[in-house]
Amino acid sequence: MPNALAAEKSPYLLQHADQPVEWLPWGEAAFARARAEDRPIFLSIGYSTCHWCHVMAHESFDDPEIAAALNAGFIPVKVDREERPDVDKVYMTYVQAATGRGGWPLSVWLTPDLKPFYGGTYFPPKDLPARPGFPRVLAALSKGWQQERASLLAEGDRALKAIRDQIAADAASTEGEDKPLFERAGTAFDAAFRHAVETFDPEHGGFGGAPKFPRPAQLAFLLRAAALQGPATAAGAEALRLVTATLQAMARGGIHDHVGGGYHRYAVDGAWFVPHFEKMLYDQAQIAVVCLEARRATGDERYGWMARDILGYVERDLTSPGGACFTAEDADSADAEGHLTEGAFYLWSAAQLRRLLGPDFPLLAAHFGVQNEGNVPAELDPQGEFRGGNLLAQVRPLTQTAAQLQLDPAAANDRLIELLDRLRAARRDRPRPHLDDKILAGPNGLMISALALASRTLDDGEQYLAAAERIAEFLRREMHDDATATLYRVWRAPAPADPCGGRGSTPAFAEDYAAVIQGLLDLYEAGFEIRWLQWAERLQARMDRLFWDEAAGGYFNSAADDPSLVLRLKEDYDGAEPAPSSLAALNLLRLGALLGGDFRERGRRTIEAFRGRWERAPHAVPQLLCAFELALEAPRHVVLAGDPASPEFKALATEVAGSFGPRRIVLAADGGEGQRWLAQRSPWLADLRPPGGRAAAFVCDEQSCLPPVESPAALRTLLASPADPGGAS
């Protein structure tokens, strides 16, 4: 008989609806039952495409005996971390502080008033030499609750106090407040750059060892460093080298799906070879942006190809009929015997490839390291799931592969592309990994940014602009209350078992607002439709009302009106996704340059709010460091005057989009509604007109503009001029 999760919309919660565990969703009903029955809560947090969540579910939660122990001693509660990132952050902070590690599934035991007193991640079903089994943990904690409750309650109080004390310590500055921001920011920027250089892996690219994550925020920071220093300088060239070497290594490695496009979550080894196979929308969006910026910085079309590879995968496999994007694809899928195993969809035996490719097999095998016995080392396959399979990862440059087989390199390249297309067609007959088909506001905001940048920098940009607009229109139509400017976190298509479907009841969090606002600002700069800027302004006002910390600055992750949160936290780490305040700081500075008002001051206060963090460990917040540039410099603009639909206007916009250097705010003086609306907020824009009715560009600093130019070449000269304080390279 299904448990209470059967009534939920979350794909993750529904995966657990038929288990013998008497799961309850997070909410007052579960809390009230814990209080009434005087039992602790067992909180399990995960997400729909989490491999180790599946493992623990199968090993423990499907087991009737373990389920009976859980039901007898605890109130079991399930949370989808992607629906409730605020709940996840609170208890992940506790587990990381208590154990020194984190991850999913997250397993935490709480008092009835929601204070954590014990926690960990994955627990095996039986005792292991270095780790107690889940049944032993349940028995010990159940006994402790009955016999040593006072100590467990005290631990809950102690844990929360320790976290609060650590938050206060992290927020405290290590330097005197008399130092100006530009001096402290410059020191932090330099320290973060040195950290990247020192931790760079010169053999395999990326930073540190195994497991190896892409961490796009760090690459974005290095690209800003290159832009500010100039790519021809020693520091700028070094920053670009770290980025491009990492991107090239990722593109060659098994973390890249060479057949279907896109990138897996991370590599379990240091050489990017064996991935953890899930694919997340937020990774695709951020890696695509880094690739596009690398192309702009270097002019190397390889990075444009990388971006197209990602965006093609998203369009084909992650885009909903309504235009917005699904959340993720699972690491696990069914193998030939119907068993769910990690990577089954992506691995190939040599025999399969021979049958599919015939006489072309030697070319693919030589280039991607295919071996008859499989190419995954046993030490990277602890579960034995990859035995006999081959991961496609480029083992040598194409020129060497072609020379080895006595082929013309161009012909070998064309042939490889055709072979990968054939493999993609063959792979359609395999059971696909589970699709997490919910739509989340924040990751879709990140994808708007990626598509908007692609529309500005790639030759076939019109298709990407249309895709970005479809996502924005979906979010406005389906996940936004226009009367209150309230954004919602989740949407899921109606299904036969859930005819209501649609928008979830959980309002969006700070991370959603920040990512969507960023996407709308990028979308405005791509197509110059004023409606996107107008919506961004409204969403920023709503974000400020819900999440702004008036006392200390910066943004809380969650709103103040949720009694179920024992801590209200501010994220101060740019990890898999940027922290809300890191995105918001740059959004506010951009809005200030576009619209005036107090946006700029709020952006600077957001930066200052995390001063303790970026003074001690600037490498923890590389996305926030990217905002320093606009905080320290007076606003710089390129105003394009004329009809945005005209070829002349588009040519000037393309020239601006292709420049690489210090950041400029780009806006349109269209002579119509958009310019009138902007001029109400920034009056200096009112009188900018194209001379003679022909599209022109004004390059401006602190609202003082040089004479307009009408040709892309003349604009290129202005943007590169040493006389320009923000001169681009």
C-alpha cells in the first residue's frame, strides 16, 4: 500500500511512495506527529537522479525489517533537496560540521522541534569495518532516545549554537574596516588567482585531484581576471591557459558525452575519465557560458563547438514541450538484463561497436581508446558495474589518430562525426536514464543566460535567442504570480495520476530569483526587449523584500516566514551552483548601471556582507569576486541607438558582443517605449539619437559619451582604445 508520498508531485518523493517505510513529506503534519508520539524524526534528503540515493533506497528503505525498525522508533520524513534547498542547506551544514563531509543521500536525526543530534550521508545495510550499518545506527539512536534523551537534546542545542557561532566568525572581517574596498578587493582577487594557479593540475587540467568537478564559477572568475588584466599580459595569458586547458581536458574526457552531447556531473578520477553519469541542467548552463566566454577571449572555434554540443543536448533531451528545461537525467539505467546499473546507457562493449560500425570500427577504437576487455580500470569500478564496457574518451589528438590509420585529418574528422551520429541513433533503442521532469526556476534562469550569450556570440544565434525567450515566457506564464511578482520554485507537467499537476506550492528561494534576474538581464542585452528588463526590476524588488538582510546586507537563502527552519542561512560558497548573493551582487550592480537608483549601493553592501569570507578564503566565492569589477569602477556603457531589428544595429551589437575586456553595460536607445522607460530612470539616455536616422553606437563612461560611430570597425577601435578606461582587448 502506498505511503503518504504518493500524493506528492516530486519525482524523488514518488520514487519512495511504494516503500514499506511510512514516509511523510516535510511539513507540520510530520512535526505534529513527532511531538504527539514523542519520537525523533529521521530525515532523509536526496534528489531524483542521485545514484547513492537509489542505492540506499534499494538496500535499506525497500527492506521490510529495516523499514519496520524505522517505523517503530522514528517519524520518517523525506525531502527532495531540489524542491527544498533551504531545508537541505540547514542540515547539510550540520552534517558537514559534525562529520567533515557531506553529500546525498543526507541522513539526519532530529528532535521533534527539528534540532539535529546525529547525521551522516549513505549508511550501508550491514556493518562494514570502518562504518556501522544502518540497522545498528537505528538501534543505537532508538535506545539513546529512550535512555539518554537529555544528552541528545543537549547535542541538538549545542550543534545549532556551534553553527551560529561559526557563521558569526565567518562573517567577521580579518582586516581593519578603514581600508578602502578597492585595496581589500584587490588583495582577495590576487589571492584567489594564486590559489587557482597553485591547485591547477598541469597534467589533466582542472583543479585538485579526484573526484574532479568542473566548478564553472572558478573558470568564470579566471576569465574575468584575463579580461581585466588583458589576455596579452602574463597574468591574463596564465588565466586563459588554466581555463582553456581545463575545457579541452573535459571535452576529451569521459565526463563529456561524446555521443549525445553535454557533460556529466563530475569525474571520480583526476583525469576526467570515469564520470558519475548523472547530467544536471545547471551544469550544462554554466559550462556553456564558460565555453562561450572562452571563445570570445581566444577566438578559438573549438569552444564554440563545445557550447553548441551542450546546447544541442539540452534542446534534444532536456527541453519540455512548453520550452522550459527539465532538471536532470539519472546516472542509472537498465542494462541488457533489465537491471538498473550506473552508466549502462553510455557504455559500449567492443563487440557492440564492431557490429554497429563494421569496417569503421578501427577509427573509433583508436581515437577513443576502445579495448576488447573494456577500458575502465578495476580501481575506478568498485561496484563492478563497468566490467567489459568502454567509455568513449579521446586518447590522442585527431591528427595522430588520422596518421596512425593513414587518413586525411579532415576526412577522419568528418568520418568520426558520422560514426558518433550512428552511435547516437543506436543508443535510442536503449532504455534511457530516468528523466527528472520537474522544472526548477533557478536552473532555467541559468539556461536563459547561456542561450542569451550564445545568441550574441555564435553565428547561428537567432535560434538560441528564440529558445531563451521561450524559457522566459514559460517562467512568466507558469511559475510567476504577476499580481505580487512572486516567483515559484517548481513546475511539473500534469500526468494521468496527477491531473492537476502544474505549479508547485513552494515559493521560489533567493537562488531562483537571483538566477532568473541574471537571465533576464542577459536576455535584454541579447534582444533589447524592454519587457525583460522591466520584469527583472520587479523580481529584484520582490527578492529584496523577501530575502534581504537589512542589518548586515546580503541575502538569506529563505524567507523569514517559515517556522520549520531552525536556522536562516546565507550561502557563502560558490559550488555546483553560485550562491544567491554572489549572483545578486552583480545583478544589482548591472541594474544600477542600467536604471540608477539605489541598486549600486545595495550591490556594494552585498559584497561587504561577505567580507569575512572573501578575505579569509576568496577562492570559496569566485562568482562573488566577479562583481568586484563593477563595484569598483564607475558604470561604463555602450548605448546602441536605432532600430534593434535593423541590420546596422545588429552589426554593432555583434561587435560589442564579440569584444573581450572589462565589462560594459549594453543597452538600446530605440527611440520608442524602451528608451522612454529607461530615460525615466536614467535621464541622460533621453537625448541619445542615431545621427541621420542610421544606427550608431555611443561609448560612454560615467554618462559622458564619445561621439557616435556607425561602423563595427570604428566601434571596435573605440572599445580597444587605450584612452578608454575600460579598454578591451
